[in-house]
Amino acid sequence: MRRREFIARLGATASLAVRSVRAAVAESGERICPGLPRSSRTTARAPLRVTLTAIVPFLALSAAASAQELLTIAIGQRGGWEQCVSELGQGRGIFRRHGLKLDLLYTQGSAETMQSVISNSVTVGIGVGTHAFLAAFFKQAPIRAIGGSFTSADEQFYYVPSDSPIRSIREADGKRIAVSTTGSASNMFALHLARQFGVNLRPQPTGAYAATLTQTLTRQVDIGFSQAPFNLTYVEDGRIRIIARGSDVAALRDMTSRLLVVNTATLEGRGEALRRYIAAYGETLDWMYSDAAAITAYAAWSGLPESIAAQAPQYLTRRNMDPLRISGLPGIQEDAVRFKYVPAPLPEAALAEAFRVDAVR
């Protein structure tokens, strides 16, 4: 149901509760004092009227709680600005106003998130790599994209420990570079970096940003990756040094790199709830880019200093966070074939079936 319909239904439920109380009061007066005149019954049932009327607000609140539809959301990589939308929006009460309650789960990255969607264990998966999604769709997995969670790679940066001899990607031939999971957007970015700079990089899954930082500092991988503003505190402290950025790769700047995805059964059976979710998601983004309170909330949630958290919108712009934007599909298809995610480009009809953004507008 849409927001207006939800509010109307809640009002109707509350009205029904009031009518029920009035009927109970009337009936109780007749039962308690069957022989008394009507005026005396009114006096006799007054305490009951007070008691029952007092519970009406609680009945309305109960109706509101029961009307909140539960959605389970799997989100890759806790801590980033892209990953905080559902959390901050729920804290702000935005999803509640759309009749939704969110159960938020955080995964190690794209592969884990996508598997939870394919198995229909969650309602929505956020942050699934577009190329990996195409590979799963090509194999007829029951998965569809309903939006983009981020376009471009402007927020990505690659770093080494401050005492590493590697000064740039050009000096990293044969080195191990961290990616979240195999097939993820970070995996694709690493392949693009290697291609652009003419080196051979060895992608190695390291999980979340914090785990990646630990593995990089302990030399389990040579090059770490992160999403700004996460881990920028370590750059400022001089513990790590940035050697490349996702924005260095021109081919990635207008490419939707990560998606919001659902199981086909969810799309068919809960389309109205998904539309409300996307509407609340967009409303949350509007608030995040217009109110300083959102930065404060993000800093508290992520554990970042507020001065670092405030840099997030510079790296992840509102336009690139738009869930209704899917960009760069021709280049994505070319990459998917080049890097062997799929054996051939998907025809237009298949793409239209894979990307169902119009279904949730």
C-alpha cells in the first residue's frame, strides 16, 4: 500500500477501535444495571467508559505497529555512506512513515549479499556488483535489479602501508590487490586498474573494509582498498598511503557499479512494498544531502570522526546514489564479456527483464 493508503487504513482501524469501545460501554451499562433508567445507567457505566476510552490510543498504536510491513535488507560492507541509507532513514522515521520496518543485515560483500537474495532469505540486497549480477542472471538465477546503489568508482581508493616501496599502480605488477569478494564491484575495479596501467594484479578477497585494512597492514595483501570516507583517518594519521583512486579510470566514471537486487518471487509478490521502500530510500537520500544532522547520525553509526564523515558527500554524490539511475550498460556488457562474467552480451529483451527499475517507480 502507498503512504496515503497506509494512513487511511490506520485511521480506519483507530475509528473501528473507538466504535468498539462505545459499543462495549453501552452493552456493559445494560448488563450491569438492567433495571435502571437510561440516565442512571450512564452514571453506573462512567468508570468503565473512562477505562475503555483510555486504552484507545494504545489500540491505535498497536494498529500502527501491526501495519508496519517487515522487509529484510542485506547490505554489503557496513560503514560506508552508501551502506547507511536504510539505517539512517529508519532512525529518522522515514521508512516508518511509508509503513515499513527494516531488519538490516550486513554481509562481507557482493557475493554473500547476492546469495542471500538468490536463496530468497532477504527481501532486498544492496551493493551487488553489476557484472556479477549479469553473470547470475545469465545462468538463470531468480534475481532482478530494481535500482542502482552507486554509479561510478569515484569513492574507491587504493592504499599501501606508509612504509611500502610501492608508490603507484604502475609499480605493482604481480602484486596482490584486495577486493571484497570474487565477482564484486571492487573486483571489477581492480581488473580495470590493471588494464589501464598495463600491469598484472592478483585480486585477493579480503572481506569488509576493516578486515581489509588489517590484512594490508599485516602484509597479507600488498594493496588494500576502501570506500571513502571509511579509513581516511588512517590516511590522515600517516599509517597508510593512497596510490590510486577509482576516479583514475575514465571508463568507470559513468558506470553503475553496484545494484539493489531482489528475488523474482519478491518482485512478483511484494511489488507494492518495494515501491514504498524505493520511495523512502529516495526521501532518505534527499535528507542526507540537505541536513547536517545526517552527517552527525552517520558519524555516530559508522564510528568515524565527524570531520571525516562530513567528506562522504564529496565522494558519493547525490546523483551517483540515485536508486533509479542505471547508467553505462553498453560498457558494462563489454566488460562482462571481456572479463569472462558472461560469454556474450545479453540481448535488449533480456536486459529489460534483468533490470526492473520501472516496476518500483
